[in-house]
Amino acid sequence: MDKLIIQGGVPLNGEIFISGAKNAALPILCAGLLAEKPLKLNNVPNLRDITTTLQLLGHMGMQVSMGDHMEIELDAGNIHNPEAPYEMVKTMRASILVLGPLLARFGKARVSLPGGCAIGSRPVNLHIKGLQAMGAEIHIEHGYIEAQAGKLKGARIFMDLVTVTGTENLMMAAALAEGATVLENAAREPEVIDLAECLNKMGARIEGAGSDVITVHGVERLHGAQHRLAPDYIEIGSFIGLAGALGGELLIRDAAARNLRMTNLMFGRLGLEIETRGDDLFIPGGQRMRVRSDAHNAVPKIDDAPWPGFPADLMSIMLVAATQAEGEVLIHEKMFESRLFFVDKLIAMGAKIILCDPHRAVVIGPSDLHGEPMQSPDIRAGMALLIAALAARGASQIFNAEIIDRGYENIVPRLQSLGAQIERAHA
């Protein structure tokens, strides 16, 4: 186990380039199972979850080659083992994304029920119900999803809950199904759009990605293609929160600003000014954030929602940024019941936070934070605690640093390039 040692209270300034989106990379890597010819990907982030996924695909028989800059080529021409064992997927919920492609191309799959971050319940029943509607026979035995299908059939599937991975899994399965599949109440996130664009390059016929109704016209087979991943809007939002909490000047390069309107709006609610310069974002230095009250001086609320709402993965970051803004704000985490359970660590650092219930916290700022030893329960809380440590007086240690590596590429040297006093050590 590694730990991060941080000396806080040091101003950070400079420019940062954004990695490819992890949440797009994981389903797109799994989409390589659908084609008999190689899929070539660029701008893949160098993350622990990416490594785990590539190991899983290699276990199935995928031929994987990797360039010096994470250019990845996937060749699924000789898949011989359509199984995702528990030992390989216990730490990563995205492993469920191999279910649809395996079932569509090979007619069978055995996939362990997934693990992942401890942020709350994230059942996979919508994945299973959707595949059953397409003709699959599915049973759950001894912690594994056992699935078979002669040939998946197109279907009209209404999802009673918006699910990103569910939409992605069913979209991939439908690409090789017989006939048309219509996914209603589909997820609209940028990673769904990125996956659809990649699949269409591979010969799929997908319409409506980015809306809540996606139509997939099944084709007999998919071919190889080349695709570049979009930038990670969660990483961008994390660096915006870093700049806001520390008051530094930051230029974020190639930020795909079109995907950041709600993110910019919510940080603006904390009083943070953000400039859009083409595809770049600029956060001027020296800002003192002040919460912008609602009408009649009411306490404003920042809450998450399915896209185009504020991303759930940025709620932890927003909460930490709010500790450094003057005023009061209600953080309302609607989507996951355990995500706010890291606030005790912030309170120990001196933050004024009232945890009302598992979904709501009132933050009163600004707080003079001080360094503390701590451990992260999940990826985004880990990054949020890292931002808090950088904003705090004195030294902090964050144990279980590997969990941050699952979502943020080369985070230590990148922060060092901005002037952070941070180093990694064995715990």
C-alpha cells in the first residue's frame, strides 16, 4: 500500500493537460470484444482500472498491444474464455461491461457480480432485464451472472432508472442483435456518446446517442477501427475545484468546454470565475470565493443529477471547494447514499460541515483546514481529500493512495508541476 505525503498551504499555478476519459475508455475497451479485427485507441489514460480491464480482456484471449503513449490495439480474433472471474473484477464495477459484448458475439458469458467503490448501491438488474428482453437466458448462481443466447433479438427497452453502464452494455449488445433495439430513458453522458461514435466507426448503426432515446440497428458483424478518446470531464472538474480551493491561477488545456456548462455553473454558485478560451479553460488566480445566495438570501443548493445535470462524481470535489468559500451552501447528493461519508475526515481537519443525513450536508465556509492523516473510501473522495490536504496548513498523509490512481493519471508528478509539495511513499 502507498501513501501520499502532502505539505499544504502552498500556492499552485500553471497549466495542465487533461487525460482521456476513464468512463469512456472502460466501455470502449470492452467494445473491442465485438469485432473480429483490431480496434486501435488513442488518448487512453494510464490508470489502474485500465490496467485491470486489459488484464481481464487478455485473460479471455484478447491480444493486447500498447505503445509508449498508451496507444492501445485490441485484437479479439481468438477469444477462447468468455468469463470474467471474481479475482479479476472484485475492485471494479465496470467489469459488468463485458457481459453485453460477450453475449452478443459468442452467445454466452460468465461474469462475476462486480465490486467497486463504496459509494452506495449500484445494482445491475437493469443490465440483466434488458438482455433478457433481447432473448437472453440469465441466471445468477454463486455470485456469477450465467448468460446464454442463440441470437439476440432487437427489442424496445424502457429503463426505469437512468443508468450509464446499463445503457452502454445494452447498446453494445444491440449492435450485433437481429433487428432494431430502442433504448428509452437512456443515459446521455458524454461517455455514452463517445462509445456510440466508436461503435459506429466499427460498422454499427446507432442513432440518438446524447438523447434519452437511442436506436440501434443491429448488423451482422463489426470491423476494426481507430478512435481517439474524449477528454475526461470529471478530471477537468476536479482541477477546477483544486484551483478554487487554493486560489491559484490555472490553465486547463483541451478541456472540451462544451461538456462543462453545468460544471461551470455550479462552481459559479460558489463564486468562482471561469473563463472559456476556445477549447481551454482559464481560472484566474487570487480569487476569494463567496457563495452566491438564492433569492431572499436563501441558502443555495448544489445537487447532482443524470446528465446534463451536475455529475455525481464531482460532488465530493464540490464539497471540499465549498469549505473554502465564504457563506453557506447545501450539498445534496441524490444518487448515492454513501458518498458523503468521508466528511468526518474533513471535520477532523477543521471544516464546518453539518451532515444532515446520508444525502445532505450543509457546508459553512471558509474553514481554516489543518493537515491530518486519513484514508480514502473511494476514488473521488480520495481526490477531494487530496485537494483539502493541499489547501490545509501543515502536513497530511493519505493512505490507500492506489484508489486515487484508479481515476487520476500520474497525479503526483502532475501536481508537482503546478508547485505542489507532494510525494509518494510506501505506507
